[in-house]
Amino acid sequence: MKESRRPHVYQGSLVVEPAEHRVGGGWRRRTFHLSHPALLPEERTLEIEVPEALAPPQEAVWGAAVCAILGPFADFLEASLEYRGTVEASFEAHHPTWAKAFQCLHERPGVVGLQAWRVQPVDLPTPRKTASTFTGGIDSWFTLLRHNEDGIAPKVDRVMFVHGLDSDHRSSEVRAKVEGLLREAAGPMGVQPVFLATNFRRDFRRASWGHRLHGACIAGMAYLLCNEVSRLLLPSSSSLDALRPWGSHPLTDARLSNDVLAVEQDGNEFTRAEKAARVAESDLALRHLRVCYSGDGMGNCGKCEKCLRTKIQLALAGALERCPSLGALDPRTVARMSLPEDWQLETYGRLRRQCAETPGLQTLARAIGHAMRWRWLNVGARRMLGRPV
């Protein structure tokens, strides 16, 4: 008899137990204790903060949020989830579909199972709002402009930012500064910003944030807004013609939907260049563009790969001089940039060709070509000097 090729459910368990619950300063703070033989000390506690006025009273929603966030990390450990609390019923029912899609996309050896001590449906108010994630980057600005200026339904009512994903959530100064910047950017668009916080990216960094974790984490955090929000637009990371296994992907994002929240990836029919060209039409977006993940989260360093890539895209759109948040583009810095990821070769190959065909950008095209040819020398030099790759 031929052996079945169907992947097994992971036998080991990442055990998650609700722990401390505090309220103060306008925030509801929850901690969850994790146990598994392979956990590092900093991975034994998951912290989540939600504004007190928006925090769900239903314990089952917290359970769904935590299990969504931890699903890809459990897969990293090759473990299933055991949640010692209550999980919302539709999340529990839809979880196997997401887990199978995640296993197929990432070609994993098994599937993340879910065992909850209690399963319970929740009653949610109607009508509720539509939210999108908003960091101030190209993808999130494109979604906001498209839905709230170009008339593409649905209109975005709330934008969500999670402290700790690309900013220091433990610094009150950073949090206040980032919130001020994003309120200033979102206000003229007629949307209300909502802020949450977690230690997940900072303390669970053994697993790749980009390749594995971020889509499920963002959706899980959005579950906690479910008494006000019924739909989350998740700005796409890649266009449909450039898809690869990634933490946010149309195969997995939509399968995080349930009765608590509908999750939709937005804008994946557009290339990054098309998104940048639309953002370039908005002086508001250019004034508040925030793409950098190398600093403290309060501004753009102007030198990291993502800052440089965005500058090149805006230069191609003829809008870089109108973007004070990024500064000028130095071809010498481009020539020395670090390109450690395989996908970057295709991306920068396309940018090099576009620059070579654009009057005034031939020098930039040569600089990109130099960075591509000498990529491993640049990466090695950074590692020897102890600099981020």
C-alpha cells in the first residue's frame, strides 16, 4: 500500500497560558506564558497592549488573537498549539485551512494543530468599520490613497499601527513621537489612527519576520479591534507576478478570516513601481513617507536598503526632490549597499534597466549594477565590521 503524502500534524506542543492582566494609563496589557523545550528565555512571554477603550471584553477573542500571532512561530518550532484558555469558535474552525495553506506555501514538514481548552462563539456589534495597517510606507500609503481618494471601495475608516514591529515599543518617547507623526499624516485623509503594541517581533526574532511571521501577527493584533472593526485591508508586500513564500501572502492572509474579522490582501495586482508612482502624486504622502526599519522608528535613515530602494523608485517617478523625509540620493551609497537576499537581484535588475532607460539616471543605473556585481563583497565587509547586513 502506497504511503500517504499528506503531512502530519506536529506532535509536540507550544503551550500558551493566559497570565497577567493589567489596566492603566489608558491601556489594557496582557501577558501570556509560553512553554516548549526549545524556547529561549525571552520567548517565554508574549506581551500585548490594546487601548482600554477598544480592548475586547471577550476572552475568546484574546485567545484567537494570540493563537493567530503564534501560529507561524509554532511552525518554526515544528509544534502544534495548546492554548490553555478560550478560543473563538470560528477561528478554531478555520485554523486547519490556514495551517495547511501555510504548510504548502513554505513546504514545511508538518501542520500546526490547535487544541484549546474551551471554544466559544462571540456576539459582535454591527455595523463595524474597515481598517488598514498603516506604517507610512509605500504599500500602506497606496492602500489608503486608493480607497480614500480614488474611490475604490471600501473606504478606510481606521488605520492600525503596532508599536514594536518597526519601532521601540518600550520607549514612551518613541511611542509618543511615532503616534504624533502618524496622526499628522492620517488626519487629512479622514481616518482615525489606532495604536497597539507587542513584544513579538523584538523577542521572537529567531524566526524570520519577513519570510514567516508578519502577516499572521498583524491579523492577530487586528482581531483585538473586532468590536469596532469587521474588515482588515492588509497592504500587499509583492505583486502577483513576483510572489514568493513570504510572511504575508494571498494564499495565507485570506485564510486568517473568520467571524471575528475578514482579512483581505490589498493591492497585489500592482507592482511596487506602480504603487510608488501613485504615492508620488500625493504631496501629503511624500511629506510623511516613513519606510525605514533600521533606526528607532521615528524617521528614515536614508542609507539602508529599503530607504535606498524607495529613493530609486521615487526618482524614477520624478518625485524624489518633493520627498523631504528621505533626502537626496547618492549613487556612491547605492554602489556600496548590501543585497544579501536572492529576491533583491530581480528587483534591482529591474530598477537598473528602468534607470538606464530614464534620462538623467544613467549614473544611478551604473551604481546599481556595481552593487549587484559586488553584492557578496559588500555583505562580507559589513559582517566583518559588525554592521547590519
